Amino acid sequence: MESRRDFLKTAATGALVLGSQRKLGLAATLDQHAQTGKSKVVMARDASLHGTGAQPDEKRVLDLLDRAIAAYTGHDNPVEAWKHILRADKVIGLKVNGLGGKGVSTHLSLILAICERLQQAGIKPGNIVIWDRNARDLVSCGLTISTDPSRIRCYGNDVAGYEEQPVTWGATSVKLARILSRECDMVIGLPILKDHSMSGVTFAMKNMYGVVERPQGLHPGGCNPGVADLNCIPAVRDKVRFTIGDAMTSVYDGGPGFHPERLWQPNALIVGEDRVAVDHTAWQMLERKRAEMGLPTFEAAGRPPRYIATAADAAHRLGTNDPQRIHLMEV
Amino acid sequence: MKYCLNWKWAVAALVMVAAVAGTGCKKKGADPFPASGAVADWQKSSETRVFAAKDLWQYIDGDAEQYISAGVVSTSTSDYKYKGELEATADVYTMGDATGARKILESGQSSDAKAVQLGDAGVAYAQSVIFRKGSHLVRIVAYESEPDAQQALLALAHGVEAKL
């Protein structure tokens, strides 16, 4: 019997099969608080997640994921909970983040736990696409490249390429990754929480820099309005419907690269549909850690994450950054 | 006689140009990373990759700007393994001048930095070593916390320093 780790470890080659555009995979609006005008964000923690090792315990990660999803959906049975998030006939993309290298990338244990639950909820292995910018980023997450359509697929934009025609929103014009534009019906963002030398914080919305050809062009102005504009592009706004944010390990300063001297283990997942509310919650978490370590606020450090407020403004309307309108559940 | 002198000057000039060009090529093409076994217990576990300043975002998107503003010219990187287990990455940033290397080194230090004798200046942490030598800034990072990681990283750092 293959273990969760094994089934992704086997390298495979094969033709890349691009699917056609389909309707979104999100089964229904999950957020029961939508009717009250609040965005739900779940922060699930496990203080013993890492034990004595550098990597989190796989079993505890699966339990933490189940707890987060159960709290978010209101369904205790994890498979039933996932069935309320997804439709089985859809192609689901998992946009991971391996930019920071081996030390601070989306954890393999989280990716495998999600893949396990997706399959149990009826998603065929070939309808799951794990992706990031390139092979290096995916390998940093501990993944193996595979384009075999009968298995869980895992490859980067360096394999699938980008659209030839740019798309524009506001001041931002980009060429989208074909994995997003052509292949996936729904994308779950799996960012990892990090300090960022320019934008202050990188998490749910900033993770989308990995779905465009030349993200460096979106960095001026502390990534503002680049992050907000990019997330307003229809394919990003409509397909990236859910975030399971990896805050199990983080860098609270010196990011987005790996700085072990500033490494921190919050042992948490931050989950939600409202990407702005998720980022606001993550930002506050980083601010608290920086204060604890005697570091200045992001504002004082000259890199406040202004893109979060921009994403919530009347022009973008991607979500809310108003704490009064965020229902934060800590479990 | 006049033609003879001109001929000799021409040969001398060619020899000098060839010598300078040869030296330049050697430095430019030199790999700054020690080969496997050159530093005890360290294996070079990847090819050396080199990024020009304009392509640095491909390696460290988001971090690239601070190096570009400090005048980075090129970046070389290689992975290593210590005793077959501890994984590490060594980066050599070649700046336009020593000022750029100093700027990066001094801007990134935290209070637990321990000064070490490496190059022109250097600091060490439990899992990383950073130093500058001339226009080079070197950063070596280990991905696991091991009791002997710092000493091992320092040994590798000395190996890199000797090649700069």
C-alpha cells in the first residue's frame, strides 16, 4: 500500500494534457457568516505540531487540517466537509509556494494531507494539479515532477507555459500561467506565511505572483497596487476560491527568502474564502511576533502591506480588511 | 629600422592584451565553490547556477531588489551536503564594489549575530554564515538545526573564501 508520501514520490513522464475551461468547482458558498456580512477565517493551531523535529508530524498535520476544515464548514466528518467545498468532476489546482527554498516553502505534509482528502471526496488523482512557478520551487516543497494524467500531476509554469496575450486590470498587465487559465476549474491557494522585504507580508494574495510570467514587474510601490490588481483579474478572482494558508513555519523578518535566524513556528493553518480577510489576519499575526522580538512594525520598517487595504477598497472589492467584519475562529 | 620597432611594439602589445584577457576570463569563469571533498565532509550536491542581475528575480524574486539596489552584478549558487545528511545552500553575490557587499551584510544582521574571522567581515548564526570579501557577499544557509552545523558551515565558508 502506498503511503501518502510515496504516491507523489514516483516520478512519471507523459504528455501534458490540457483540459478545457469549465465552470468553477466550488460547490456552494461555504461561509455561513456571509449572510451576516462577516467573512469567516479559521485559525487552527497545534502547539505540538513539530515535536522535536524540524518538520511537522504528518499525522498531526492531517488532524490540524481536518480541524480547520471542520470549523470552517461546520461538518465534523472531514470527507463530507470537503464534499461541500468541491465538486468531484472538477480539476482542482493547488498553488503552492516554494520560492523561499527548502527551509520555508509550503510543507509537503500539508500538500499530501489535502491530496488525500481531495481523493477521498471523489476527486480523481489526474484532476489534481499541484503547481508553482517552476520545477525548482516544487522540488523545494519536497515534490517530484509528474505530468502523468492518470496520477496526481505536479509541474510548474516552466512546463505548461504562459498565455501569449496579456490580460489587464487597473495598472497591471500580465501573461497568465496556462495551468490557471486553461487547466484548473478551481484553485486552492497554499501560501506560506512570510515577511517580505518589499510588501511587508506575503501570504494568500501575494502567492498569486507565481501565476504570471514576469512577477518582478508587480513589485514597485511595495507591491501596491500590483497584488490587488492581479487578484482582480477574472481568472484569478474567480478560480482561486479558497486559501489554506500554511503558517506552520514562518520567517518574521528578512523574508521572503529563508533566514533560519528569523525562523518561527506558529504551528497554525489559516483558512478562508475571503483572501483579504485571510491576509489581514496573517499580517496581524506577523506584527505580534515582530513586537515580541523587539522589531519595528511594518509601518515603522517602511514596508506596510498597503495592498491589503487596496484589495478591500471600492475599486477592487476582493474582501474585507475591517476587523469588525471578520469572524475569526481560533480552534 | 622604424618598421622593425613598430613590429616589436605590436607584438608586445598583443602579448599584454592576451595576458590581461586571459586573466579576466579566468576570474570571470572561475567557480567560487569548493568541489566535493575539498572541505572535509562536504559534498557539492548540485551544479553551480549563475544569475545575471536582470535575472536574479528567477532565483530570489522579492529579495532581488535589495541586491540590485546594492549593485549586484551576478549571483552564483550551489547546494551542498554535510556528511550526506545536512543540506545547505551557498550563494555568492558579486557586487559592483565592496560598498554594496558591506551594505547588504550590515543591513541584515540581528542581535544574535556572532562576529567571525572571515574575509573582510563576517557573522555566524546557528544555521547560517554571512561574510563579505572585496566586492563579494557570501551567504551559506543550512536547512536543519544540528549541533555541529555552525562549525561545519564555517569550514565551508573558509573553503569558499579561499576561492574568491
